[in-house]
Amino acid sequence: MNETWTITSVREAIAAKKTSAREIAAEYYRRIAERNGKLNAYLTLCEGRAYAQADRIDALVAAGKPLPPLAGVPIAIKDVISTREVRTTCGSKILSNYVPPYDATAVLRLEAAGAVILGKTNCDEFAMGSSNENSAYGPVQNPAAPGCVPGGSSGGSAAVVAADLAVAALGTDTGGSIRQPGAFCGIPAMMGSYGRVSRYGLIAFASSLDRIGPFARSVADTAKVLQIIAGRDPQDSTSTTAPVEDYSAALNKRVKGLRLGISKQYFGKGMNAGVREKIAAGIELYKKLGCEIVDIEMPHTDYAIATYYIIATAEASSNLARYDGVRFGPRVDGDTLIAMYRKTRGAGFGSEVKRRIVLGTYVLSAGYYDAYYLKGQKVRALIANDFRKAFEKVDAIVTPTSPVPPFRLGERTNDPLQMYLADIYTVTGSLAGLPGISVPCGRLEGKLPVGLQIFGPAFGEARVLQLAHALEQAGGATL
Amino acid sequence: MLRVADLAYLDLSEAELETYRAQIDEILEYIGKLNELDTSKVEPMAQVLSDHQTADATLREDLVVPSAVAEDVLKQAPDPEPPYFRVPKVIER
């Protein structure tokens, strides 16, 4: 049986006693056993925890008690998000044996809402990458485009949802790491505003940019997962007190009359012609739905990648200082404490992580701080200001998610700068702290998925989801 | 490059040093394009949220709450000696 479940269908089937939460979990584990060997998308499974949770849901059904909103829904978690007593590697050798003593708030909230956590998904090491090829545990296959990368860094989370090995998944996004793999695997993928979802238990890469967000097979399910994980958490001082809207209620509001900003800076050179065509078709569809298309200027877009790679690497060099062989992970012995640190870090980190630590240490070092880090923070303000001005004129901004379709495994691994430039349309919203979604917008030659990205103003998640839902319902995926 | 690797407590092989030197030069050259922008009048943006959006975070009550994870945390260490982490000798006598 290979039924495609949704959050609603799982919950209804369990409530109607057509199946049980345990049976559904078992069905997903069967699919995983059959297909994960080839995909390499799950790194760790947690059957014990999943079945214990499923049994709690089945006990509610037996007792005739009301079911929580995600009752019995199988969900996968990116391996940079802490799960108590379930190994969490960050895709790195330096955490190969790490078992967190606590759960991330987002994970706790999912389970409190009835979700069944199936396991942990592969990702680029410490979420650094755009193709999932920087994982110490091998690359992930794109189930929507065999032979191609699934995108990154949340490539495993995108792949398990696209391959129907989970109903939904959590990923993390620092410069595009949810939205780009969502686009490459042909599914909706959402990053809420900075501060919308607690980062407690998210193992830090770049703290002023990192966000947790959902993947699902429909915008409606994406909204349901975000609804559960959104909201203030006293454990994360950067989680916001701004009220959480009712996302599902917003989905079916009419989009007629909404003003969508289109900026030529997001359709520059280096953009694949096929992607350009599909995004143009997506914009046409919005016109048919009655949206007004408004030309906007985002003059600092072209500086976003340079800014991002200063700020993200600087924060990473600081955050990753904790991996020193003292408190967790394998240690490589040395004669002195410093020698032990150096050897442990040299052996434990992969090449992209080391490259970023070196770059981040350099831009923060004495004599270069003003020229790089401070300059980067100032340009970040200019990029955020581009958005502020644009949102005086428009309700949302529509762009391609990625300038290119999914590329072949191994095609870009030797040129880090080219790999970084693939994030050109996603990093802007990361720097500005705004909500963004990637929603399917056709496939090149009926095969390679294309994603359309929608940015909203700060805490405008409901608007972003509403527009994504409208495109999906109007047939965006088959353009 | 050696100085930066020292600052980061990172052992790099000769081959890594050579590859990174070339790649990081290229990345820094690319980053240099930020100098096209006059930012003399721009305030740096260290974080995106304003104070009122996390109001109770900065002004919460200072309460003592129980926390009993020390044992679990030590279990993750490569060389624990509860209640301590053991490391190579730091100070020579």
C-alpha cells in the first residue's frame, strides 16, 4: 500500500478507526526500509519513540477523547534539531555519537500536537551547503529528479516528504536551506519571519539568520505544521511576542486585488531560461487570479551574497568554537589542550565547514573587522531597507526560488563561489528577517521542478501562505 | 592563512591550506564589491528584531528553576570524570 497521506486524512482515518497511528507509523517505516537505502535521506530512525507516541494517540481514540491537530502524523526532523535520546549529528563527524539530553521546542510542540517523529534527516554539515553534498554521511538523491541533488542544506527533509517517506518535515533555513531544497524536490517549503519559531534546541550555525520551518506536500499542510511550531518560547530570547495568526483560515481568502511586487533584480543574468519561463507563467497565473503586478526596485539585491557570506561565516566561526573535543563528540588526543583542540577540529570538520570557519575568523580578526564584518552589517541594513520600501507599495514580492533547476550530483562541488551564487534569490529575505515560501511552479520538460518564491512583510506569514495556496490550487505545479 | 587557522584552533593539512588560500582569495575578491557602496551614513544591523518584539525576553523575572541535566550532559563527553570534564594538562608546573 502506498497511499499518500495528508495531515487531515491521517487524523480522520485514525478517528474513524479505519487504521491506527501505530499502523500508519509501521507503514512509513516499511516504505523507509524499502527506499531509504537508495535515497540516503534518513540518517537515524527512532522507532521506539515513534511507536510510543503512536500508542498514546491510539489510546486517545480508544478512550473516545478528542484528537490533537497533528494526531498520528508521521514527521521527519532535520538532523541539526535536537531530539532527546535520539542521535543528532548535524551531518558532521564531529557529532557522530552525540545524543542530546533535551528536545528542541519545535519538536516538543509537534509531539504535544500528536505528531509521530519518525527519525532524523540528512543535511549539509552544520547546514552549510546548497546541495546536501557536504554531509559527512553521503549525498541524498533527489526523488523528483533522479541523479540530481535534492538541494540543501535541508536536502534530506525535502527528499523524505517528496518521496512520501514522511507526511511533513522540519528543516532549517539560514540563507535558503528550506526554500531551495523545497524548490528542487517540487514541494512547498516555508520559512517564517525571524523570531516566529523558537530556535531552542536548533544547533546554531548563524544565530541572527537561522530559522526552523516546515516542508509538506501541500500548502495547507505546511500551514498546519507552522501553526503548531510558531509562537513565543521563553527558552529563546529572540522568539517574538508578535501574535500568531490563524494560517489555515487565511488560505482560502481571495487574492484578487493583492499587489505583487516584481523586481528585475531577481531576473538577472545567470538565470536559467527555462526557470525564467516557468516563473513568468506563474506570474501570469496570479494576474488571472486578479492580482495586480507592480514593478519594484530592489537595488541592493546584487550585494546580498557577499553580505551573507560575511555575516553567516562570522557567526559560524563563533558558534562552532564549541566543538573542541571536551564536552561532546569524538576527541583526537594531543600533548597539550590546544593541540587536542586543533587536532579534534581538524579531523572532525569537513572541508566546507573548515572553509567557512577560516573565512569567518578572518572577517572578524583584528584589522579586518571594520572592512568586512561591520561593512556587511551596514549593507544588511540597506538590503532590509529595500524590502521596507517595497512593502509600502506591495503586499508580497514574487521571485524565482533558485536561478537554476536541480543540478547533477557532483556538478558543482569544486567551485564554492559558484555554489554560493546559487543562493542569490533566497539570502536577501534571510538577511532582512522576512517570511518566505517556495511553492511548486511547473517542471522543466515535465521533469525538473521549479519553485516560485513569495516574500511577505515581517510576520506576514498568513499572506505568504494564502498566495502560495492560490497558486497551488490554480495548478501552479503543472505549469 | 596560518594565522587565521591558529586563531580558529584548526589543524589544516598542506593541501587544505593551498586549496583554501586560492578559494578564499577568490571569495574575498568577490566580497570586495561591497566597497562600491557608500555606507558612511548607515547604522549597522546586528539583528532584525526590535526590542518591543521580544519585550518580555529582555525583562523577564530572574527566577531560579530546577535543572538536573548535568549527568546527561557529562555522558556525552569523550573523557568525563563526574562532575568534571577531563582535558590534557593546561598549566605546566
